[in-house]
Amino acid sequence: ELFVLLLVQSLHCLTSCLLYCPTPCLALGFFEIQDILTVQTSRKQSPDTDSLSRRATMSAGFEKSGEERKASAILHTAPDVEHIEAPVTWKAYLLCAFASFGGIFFGYDSGYINGVLGSKIFIHAVEGPTADKISESHTSLIVSILSCGTFFGALIAGDLADWIGRKWTVIIGCIIYGLGVVVQMITSPDHALGPIVAGRVIAGLGVGFESAIVILYMSEICPRKVRGALVAGYQFCITIGIMLASIVVYATQNYDNTGAYRVPIAIQFPWALILGIGLLFLPDSPRYYVKKGQIQKAINSLSRVRGQPEDSVYVQTEVAEIIANEEYERALIPSTTWFGSWANCFKGSLWSAKSNLRRTVLGTSLQMMQQWTGVNFIFYYSTPFLQSTGAIDNTFLISLIFTLVNVCSTPLSFWTVERFGRRTILIVGAFGMLICQFLVAIIGVTVGFNHTHPDPSDSTKSLADNIAAVNAQIAFIAIFIFWFASTWGPGAWIVIGEIFPLPIRSRGVGLSTASNWLWNTIIAVITPYMVGEDRGNLKSSVFFIWGGLCTCAFVYAYFLIPETKGLSLEQVDKMMEETTPRKSAKWKPTSTFASTLGAGDYIEKPDAEHV
């Protein structure tokens, strides 16, 4: 029986070559991925063998040595939408979770600068030995330049991820980040501004690679039932990074030498080293391999991240579904030139459910809204801001408390994002944040931060008129951080990794991440002028601005954010074509892409350049 099956398959392969490849050279590019010897074993692993017994021949094109070649794979397809993915194993869970470690150096780099800006040694290194603070222009430059570099890094990473893969793009980002750290370390005690700015630009490029592609990588390898929780782990690692930065800065604040800022800078290096080396042992995204037409590598990669053998029906079925969706999307979004591939992100109308433009606007505006919440005002400028009010004695300690609240609140999202969904937590979170921001503003302008008197024992210092009111403001800022950390912090990153179809996913996520960093840059540039004593000096009134923007985020989330909980990336694609955001929570998949395209049919991928 085995001999007959092999003979039939050989004849089938030969026939396919004669039909589709007119020359013997191209015929060599055809191959079959077989699971004849393990069909019975694979079926035993499935909870529903009848639904998994059908087979479909799928094809995908890929480039090799400058020559377009095709490949076909005999893969299981499952008409049952619940049986397109393997059960989650601990090995697979940990494998997917490791990538979230990249959030640590993202968070650390964002967090350490807040404390360093208040260090007297750093102030003297930047402004001179007689200065008592860093000027608004230099503060704006030092903080915002990282975000500027990250903006361009995210855009470049979108291209690289489709060219060399998700994994290697992140590894290159780690190398660039390490170079940026080295440049920041070569500062002199008297002229620190130049190396700090140059180093943060270079490090920003690396952070841009990492922040865009780690989200993409995790979204593509994580099982759908825990994808939200695992991607939320990335945000948790960001908060861990911010906390570690606060601890290091707090521990070095009394150093009387350049170690006060060099130690916090140097500790950035190990994070990139750990992530870069660790990723060498992880597989690349199976969806990347399908996009490139390397089906066997996709099967191998998926078997590793799902903890299943390559001949598992689960692995075969999921690969078939990924291929079918890629074929469907490729028909709508054909491969083209480099410029055309970017232009594909903006094709269509905002009013069309299938429009790429609609998804690109959704992803970029969602990241804009995350920045509009004002959270980075707290983590970038809370130390100098609280110092300027004169109402707080130990501002470093208060910043550390804010960071601890951020860290402790984020793990709640691991449960809420899968229990209540992405859309719900973003709506509720925006409402909670706007209440807190307005309360901080109202208390501040009436009896809080804005009302101080000179310290009788030290005329250079100020004391709050109403200590209880100031404490209430600090409490509501902490509650605001709780709402952000448990909702918008992870939620925005989760959604942008899910809403783009495979042909434009890497560039779509790159554009969305670039939007985050663009607005991060804008806020970092203008904030010192809004709250600086010699500039806007808004003090507590700045929270009216953040409260108003959080109100915009609430309205935005209600009308525009779809619910993607519990869906595979391919099902999210289908859902966004068939329903509206407000009705999306009720949408349920009724068929798989593979079964819709037709089991047993040969689905030929059009000849096209893969970029």
C-alpha cells in the first residue's frame, strides 16, 4: 500500500511539472511535502478526525537565486474553525514569551532619562558647573532625540522584516542599540551634550527596530487564545525596564562623579545582549516563511512554536490556513515594486471594509491616541516637573512609586485582555484616565501644586500650602497610571499586531510604531515649553490638556476599535471585512480560508516579485 501511494504521488508530481513547468529546469523547482507515513499518527492527535481528514494542495511562490520558483504542499485543511490551531503547551508558551523581553530595554531607555535629568552631576556635564538645571531647549533635545531615531528605525524595520525576516531584524536592532549605548558612554565631564544626543539617536534606531518588529513577531507566532496576554507581556517588560531604570537612578542620585549618569547608561547594554543572543535560538515567524514561499521552513517553525511534531495535523492545518489566507490577500494586494509595496498600505477608501488605508489609519491613529493620554509626560518629566512645583520634597521617590504602580498594574491586563477583550478595556481605560486627569487638574489649580509658599528655613525652596491636596494629586496620578498600564499600555500594541493582512503586515506595524514615536517626539519637544517656569508654566493646568485628549481617546475607542479577542490573525482579517467595530464582539467565524478556497483544488500563486 505504501509503495502504491508513493508511486501515485510521484506520478502526480511529474504531471504537475509537465503541466505547470515547460522546461526541465523549472520543473526541478517543484516539490511535494508529504505526510503519508504519519497520517494515522497525526489523526490520533486531533480531537476531531473527521473534520481534519480532508486534504488540499496549496502553492506558494518564492525567490531563489534571482529566479521565480513555485512550491506546493499537500496539507490538511479543517472546515471546523476551532481546530485550526494546536493546544498551547508550556514549551510553546515560554518560547513565545521570551520575545517580550525586548520591552525591557525599550522601557529602560525611556525611563532612565527622567531621573538623570534631575542629577546635579549630569546638569553640570551638560550645562556647565554653575548651572542648577538643564535648559528647556536641551531637555527637549535630549528627551526627544531618542524618539526621533526610533521613528525612522520603525519605518526601516518594516522593510527589513520582509527582506531578512522578523528575527534577524530584531537582532540587528540589538546591535545598533548597543552601539548607541557605547557612544553615550564616551561622554566627558564637561561636554556631555554631544555624545548623549548622538548616542540616543543611534540607540533610538535600534529601539525602533525592536519596538516595531517584536510586536509583529509575537503576534505572528503566539497562539490565538493567549496572544493578547503574551503581547501584553511585552508591555509588562516595558514597565519592568522603566522600574529598573528608576531603581538604578535612585541608587546613583547621590554619586559625586560621572557615575551618576554613566552607570544608568551602561546598564542598558546587557538587555540588548540577552535579547539578541536569545533570538538566535528561536525560529522565525511561520507567516514570514509563507509570505516568502518557503513552506517547509514554515512547517518547521510552526512545529517549534506550537510544541508539535511537523507531521501533526494541527501544524499541517494551521499552515494550510495561513497559506490560504495569504493567497486570498495576495489576490487583493499583489506583490509589486518597493515603492508599490509601501503604496499598498494606503490603497482603498476609508469607507471600504477591505481597504488597506482604513487599517493603516486605524493602526497609526491608535498609537497616536496612546501617546495623547499623557503617560510619557509622567515618565519623562515627573521628576523635573515635581521639582518645579516646589510642593514635593523627594521627587525621585515619587517617580519610583509611579513606576512601581505601572509594573504592578500591567499583569492585570494578562487576564482582562482575554476575558473582556481589547475593545472593552480600551474604552473603560480611557474613561478611567480622563476622570483622573481632570481631578488632578482641578485639585491642582484650586488647592494643590499651584499653591505654595517659601520655606522659612530655606528661601530657595517652597512648601505646599495644602499637603493633603498635593498627596491627593499624587494619588490620582498613580490611579491614572493604573488605568493606563492595565488597558491602553498593552492594548494598543496588541491591536496593531492583529489588524493588518499578511502582505502589508510588517509595513503596517512599522508605520503604526513610527506613529507612536512621532507623537512621542512631538510631546517630548513641546512639554518642557508647556510646563517650564520660564515658558508656559502651566503647572497643574497641563492635566486639563491630557484629560481632554483622554476624552478623545474614549470616543475614538468606542467608535473605531474592533474586537479581536479569540480570533486567529486570518480570522481577524475576515472579521474586519464583514462587520463594524461596534458589532465586532458578536462576530463569529463560520468557515476557514482553506475550506472556502476549496479542499482538493490547486491554488496557484500568481507570478510576482516578493518584497
